[in-house]
Amino acid sequence: MYFETLDKKECCGCSACLSACPKQCIEMRADEEGFLYPVIDKDICIDCGLCRKVCPFAHPEYPDAAPLVYATYVKDESQRAQSTSGGIFYAVARWVISQGGVVYGAAFDSHFKLRHVGVDNMEELQRLRGSKYLQSDLGDVFSEIRRYLKEGRWVYFTGVGCQVAGLKSFLRKDYDTLVTSDLVCHGVPSQQMFDWHLDYLRQKERGEITSYSFRDTGGWGVCETYEYVSQTRGRGVRRQWSYELSPYLYSFMYAFNYRYSCYDCKFARVPRQGDITLADYWGVQRYFPDLDIRKGVSLVLLNTVRGKMVWDAVKETLVYRASRIEDASVENANLVRPTMMPEIRKSCYEMIRQRGYKSVAENEFRSPNYNMVKLRVFLSQTRLWKLLRIIKHKIR
């Protein structure tokens, strides 16, 4: 266990220990890589052991029921176009807000720091939508959620598996008005890694970054899009149509820079942690050729009675097909097992500290196929390429 060994692969940074401490003597501090780890003030600690008891990584628990599995997306095309998959988070969140509830998820603040926040109206819900490929700071949201639950309000909490497990472990009891969704997760880089990348983009554009997105809305693509204000060129938008053209997304997709616990994740398995598991259904066309896959399809696992109850409340707004774990996991390996750690992970952050992010971004974080990908992307934007695709389709 982390508090005995201080082995970083034994702490997922869920903050359950911080929230549970009766003396508030635990602080989450960033290490040299930017990941948060609990630090105990020994002068205040009464050695009650509660921090150890609530650690979900040391004491993981799993639902005992087999999940129901679906391929699905929302019927509302306008909402599907605003989603990075099939829009199921939106459907559940809208239902919870309609019950007078609060929805928790990860959102960037004005300085691009990723934090979990709660919203209780549809306007603010937009902040929580979209994929964010780094670890969020949970702060004191677990205690805030408990207060709402004790008041009898509905709460919908969405996070990666260890965050959902941390919340449940902290609460130490079931609440009828709590709904959780765990996201199928590759692993998480640190806020520090993302900050380095933003600084790299600022230098590249000679200005400020005003917005950032990790992937397409209304589709499958993982691609970097950001708006900037350049000192020399004014306002502009930059879009990297492939993750292989972004050093941050390339290093993320190949697991160069995750938290050490991610490679030994206790929650990348079935049964899952949330009432409802959410993911992209990669490879869905193989099993359901009748579905419209152009704007993304969600993979949904209903893991608990409450998850099934919420599904029944929203399913009239969805297009869905029953599926199987065996099919869903073919191209979604993290549904059933953690990511393997590549050799570069051991030196990844140290290389950046020694040489700077720019050097690593343009060498170790650059795809060996970078120039070919760049050419392919360029050609795909031309009329000739589109004409060739039409001819190829007609020949078939």
C-alpha cells in the first residue's frame, strides 16, 4: 500500500484519503512529473488509519452482476454533433439535471487547469462535454457530493475508473440518488505534461492559446484543434487532422507518459466501477452495419440495477443495439486490461526536464511516419483526393 511503501504505482491519485481524513492532515502535492500524491502532516495525524481503509487501489471492490452491453447514440442529431462519441453522457446528464440534480465531470478553468466541477443547469453542462486526455484534479468534490446526497439530491459523477472507485470508497455507503459513470481509460498524463505542450504551442504560434480540443465533436477522430492569438498573425485556428501530427496526442496514444498506477490499473477489467460504463465503440460497424457510424457510436455497459434504471429513463431518446463484451473489447482493450508500460516511460519526464519539451516533442514524440501522415492529410483536403474517393466507390 502506498502509505507504507511510497511506491508510485500503488497510488492512483483519487484523493479519497484526503477527503476522508477527519483531521484534514493530508495534502495532495505534485511530484516532479506533475502527478498528485497524498502527503501526511505527521504533527496533526492521529493515526486513525481511515486513509488506508478508504484507498480503492489497495482494496478494490467490484459489482457482482454481469453487465448489459449496448452500442448506442442519441437520436438528436444536433446533440450528437456536439459530442465526441454517441452523446450518452449528455442524455444521462440531462435526465439528472431534470430531476434537480448536479452533474460532476472534468472541465478546464481559464488557465487550462483540468478540475472536476459540478453543474446543475444545461448551459454549464457544455463545459463537461468532450474528451480530456490528462488527469483531473478532484479537489474536495467528494465531500461536496456527499453533502448533496445527504440532502436527497440526485448526483451524476463521471470520471475514470479509479476516480469512481475513490468516490464510492470515500462515501462508504450506497445512496439511492447517486449515479456514476466510469470512462474506459488508456491512462492519464499529468497536468504538467499538458502545460509543457501548451507552452510549446504558444512558442510555435508566437502568441496565446485561447481554446483547445483533443478530438473531433460529431465524429470518431482524435485530432488536436486550438485557437490562438498570434503577435504577428492575429487570430487563427490550427487543426491537426491526425493524432500523429500532435506530439502530445502521439505520446498519449502510445502510452509514453501515463501515471505509473495506470500500467497496473485495478479497474481496467469487467466488472467495471460505475453504474454505467462509457466508451467509444471502436469497430462497431463489424457487428452492426445498419447503424449510422459517421458521427460516433458509444459503447455502454449497464453494471448495476441503478444503471439499468437510468437507462430505462433515457433509452427512448437513443438508437441502440444489444451487444457483447467479447465483441466490444476487440478494439477496446482497456475495457478488460490495463495498458502495458513502454520502455520510454521510465525516462519520459526526465528527458523533458533535461532537454526541454520542444526537443522531445520533435524527436521522441514524433511519429516515424510523420511526413507521410502530413502528406496524406494534405491530399485528403484537396478536391482531387475527394474525386478519387468517389471514383473508387463507384468502381466497387
